[in-house]
Amino acid sequence: MSLLDRIEACHRHDISRYLPFGVGAAQIGHMRRDMAQELRRFPSVFRVGASDVRVAEHLDTFDYRSAAIDSVMRELRQEGFIRGWRDELFTVAAQYGAEPLFDLERAGVPLFGVKAYGVHLNGYVKRDGEIWLWVGRRAADRPIEPGKLDHLVAGGLPSGVKPFDNLIKEAAEEASIPKELARRARPCGALSYRMELDGCLRDDTLFTYDLELPADFVPKNHDGEIADFRLLPLSEVERLLAETNDFKFNVGLVIIDFLIRHGYLTPERPDYVQLAMGLSRRP
């Protein structure tokens, strides 16, 4: 186990195991083959071929596509094919900032292998010139990676919500960070990865933020998603990432980026270039 292993794990996948999924001329995802077989039952919504799956051509507007696909998702949910239903919609588009194609229930996103987005906040304090990072432990009932260590604040990006607005909302719900304090968070870029997890292809981009917190700040969770918090020195954070599987799978990418940007990891490390270039990899 190493920091580089953390990065590599987030890019490990076999695209040949999936069928391309698209709308019109745009390919927007990679679908599980068993999902494609299920969708053959809905020819008025999906065209399932030998080499790809596409949304039916007559569903030619955002509203038509969203409504038709949602009806299929709900039927598959009732049949037990889709688990972990969130009642939360994610917007699907060919790329970030492009015209939205349809909204999709969050639990269905990995089954279609479409692009999803989230926000991650590095909440930290300084003690005697050294940086300590706030880390949360995910609740035992979370549908993904229960009990794993996570960021102080993190969350998927729902339909119709801007990244920074979502960060402010999540900061209040997950860590009781007042709005006026959360607004000091600084955007630091975006990290993308594509990996196989639980038999699905996750193709995600994370918008990253840094927020220096007052020394006396103590986070408190309100939405039940985080079991507890701990404040750790960067040396311990690095050890946990490099030597254990305690952290949620994608958190390592954001923390390694934080360690590089804040000068904790330096070019004197033999693996520095591999780490830095690994983070900038695009799926």
C-alpha cells in the first residue's frame, strides 16, 4: 500500500466490460451489460443494440427524456434491480457546462456510467505553524463505504445546484459550519477519475475546496451521515492513506492533492512526479 496505490485504484477499470451509452450523437457513459439487458424491456425509452445503448430518438427534449427514464428507474427499483434509492436527481450532460440531456436518480448513475460531480472540502487548522486536517468517519448506514474516513464536508452535486452553493449547504448539514465561515472556502481545482466499484463504472469529477478553520472550531453533524470527527496531523493522515484502507476510496485523491499544494509532499520524494502527474490524469 502506498499513496501511489491510492491514485492507481481510482483509475482501475476495464472499459470492455461495458457498453457505450449515448443520447443522439453524443456518447455520455458506459453501461453495465446486465443493465442493458434489463432495458430491452423498455423499447419506447431505450434502443439496445449489440454494441451500444441509446435513448430512443423520439425522446428529443430534456423533460421527455427525464420523465421517461425516471419511470423506468422506478420500475427497476420496485423489482429490486436498483438499490440505495436516494430520491436525489443528478443532471446528465455530455460534459460539464454543456446542455443538460436529462435528470437521473442518483442511485442509477453508476449503472449508466455517466459523469457525476461532487464537492470536497479540506477543512484544516494551523497549530504552531503545522497543518492539522479535520476528518470525518462515515455513518454505519451509508450506502457507499460505511464506516470509512471521509472529508470534513463532501457531497454529490444535485440537479440545479451550483457547486459552491452545494458546498455551503453540505457544510451546514455535515459539520455545522456557519454560512459566513463556509463562504471563506477557496476553490482549488477539480480531480477526475474513472474506476470500477461494486460492479459499476464510476466516472466522477470532484470540485475541491480548502477552508482554514478557527482553532476552537469543533464540527457537529446534523444529517446523520457522519458518525464522528477527529483532528489529525498531516503525518497521521499520510500514514492512514499509505498503510491502511481506512479512507473512502476517492478521498485519497483530494488529500494527496492537498498535501502537494501545501508543500507537505515535496519534489525530494522519489515518487513525487508520479503522484503529481497521477492526479492530473484524465479518464
